[in-house]
Amino acid sequence: MVVAITHVVKKKKGHSKSNNSRGFMIMLKQIRNRLPVIIMALLLSAVPVSGIAKTQGAFLYKLSNFTGPIPYSWVRLSIDRERSELYVIGMSEVKVFNDKGVEIYSFGDDGSLDGILDVAVDKAGDILVLSIKDDNYKILRCNYRGELKSVIEIKNLPPEFSKFSPNLIRYREGRIYLIDAPANRIAVTDESGVFVDGYDINALLELEEKDRYSKQMAGFDIDSDGNMLFTVPTMFRAFVLSPDHKLRSFGQAGNLPGKFSVVAGITKDDTGNYIVIDTLKCAVMVFNKDFEFVSEFGDRSLAADGLIAPKDTVMLKDKIYISQSRKRGVSVFKLTTGQKQGGA
């Protein structure tokens, strides 16, 4: 507060003594009126929740090739957990990185797979490519080098999925998840493309027709239990959807630590914590399995460990990968969980 007061007084230099006094008193009144908010912000950011182990992120590096960090902007990320590899999808090209963040392979830049929207890797190591051409989507099964093996035809979609056009794909335990984020629909098929189950997010959220366009899914992931995680920025909420169609949610609007401004990517770490990315705050928020706020890290900065409009995110073991805008690339942080603070 001393710095702020000194700054205002210097700006008033050269005015009459009465003007200085009047301005000073007005400023003190404004500070006094805002003290409860300021104190609360300091308390929330400095004091961890009692009994909750605090998780923090330490910057490691950015995804690179042999010429240095790659200046990506808002690329899509996908993880092959079995082989500890990261896939980066952008401009109809896919690059594969090892667990040290170094590019080891790429495919798709020759146009042979048409427009690549997203990829997932099945248990056998085949790459499932969600591709689009002339507004028609298809799933291409490719080998580990991105070479086409077969086309997976989607069969038995129900009538309500007649206009289904997915832009994301995930794979887990023999199931292919196709996500149409703009339409808020999820279709689940077996490995041969036969429809197994479907989820109408609009219905689950009880959205009226006029509200559906403005309340679309943003981030999406699937945890180890088969729960689907997603965010809806305009609702300031993060959601957990179970395989049996039960929906839970958490989050509140605000700029204080643990509050949502413009949320995007969401994932879950191996300890059960939920990780939520806030694009506007340029922050990474951590919540425990009970949706209690644990900690927050990251800030809007051009420094090596800073974030500029972060968006997509994935977890691989104790590393979190975050895509950004303005050619800031994909930053990698190591998550560490300390001892419980405030408990016995």
C-alpha cells in the first residue's frame, strides 16, 4: 500500500497543498473501502486449506526439436500413456514427442490423411485419426508411423446423432469416444465403430435451445475410471460425467485463486486431483477429488515459465503439458504435492 500511496502523491506534485490533501484523503477512503477484498485475496492466496496437501507446478521446458523450442499456438494435445509419448496436432500435421519433450517423428503433412482434427492411440499402439474432408468426418486406423491401415465406419448411430460431427477423439479400454463439442454430444463406440452409448450434454445441463450455442464444451478428457471431464466457460463450471450418465460439477466465477474466469482445458493427475486451465487468468488450478480448491500456479508473463492464454492440457505421470497462444509453444511443468498443511 505504501508504494501505491507514494505513486499517487508524486503524480499530484505541483498542485496546491489543498488539492494534494483532498486527493490523498479520497485515495485513503478508496483503499479503506477495498481493504476487506484485499485482505481476503491475500488470505486466500497465502493460506492453504486446512488438511489439504498443496500441489505446485515447476516449469521444466518447452516441446522442442533439434533446432530449439517449437513456436506452437493453441495446438491440440493427446497422450499415449502406454508408450509415454505426446502427440501434438496442428495444421493437419501430427508431431510425436518423447517423455523428454523432444520431437521424434511426424506424419500427415503430405495430405494423405486429409484434414486431421485429432488423434488417439489404442491399446495395440495403432493411431486413431479423426479426419475430415468436404465436411464429412471419418476415423482412420493407422500404424505407429501414421500410415493408413483401414477406415473405421461408424455404425448404428441413433436418430438424435444424425447431424453428429465430432471434432475430438479419445480412446479408453476398448472404447472410442467421439466428441462433438459445438453440439454438446458424445458418442461411444467399440473398436470396430459400432455405437455403444451416447451422451446429450444439453439435456444433462437442462439447457434451453436459445442457450445451447453460448454454452458449449471447451476442455475434455477421460480419467482412469472412465469418467468424462469437461468445462463450459460461460457457465464458469467444470463437470465430471460418469459412464452411467450421472453428472457432478464444481467451480465459481471470479478472479481470486480457485475461481473461474475463462476456463478451458481439464485433466486429472494420478493422485486424483483435477487440473483446470484458465485462459484469461493464465493460471493452472488444482482441486482435490472432493472438488476442494488446493492451489493455483502460473501467471501472464513472457518469461520462460509464464503463460499466455493457455488452453489445452494433458497429464503424463507427474508432468502437465499446456498449449498457449502467441507462438508460445507447449510448456511442460512438473507437479509436486507437499505435505498436508494446517492438519495434525
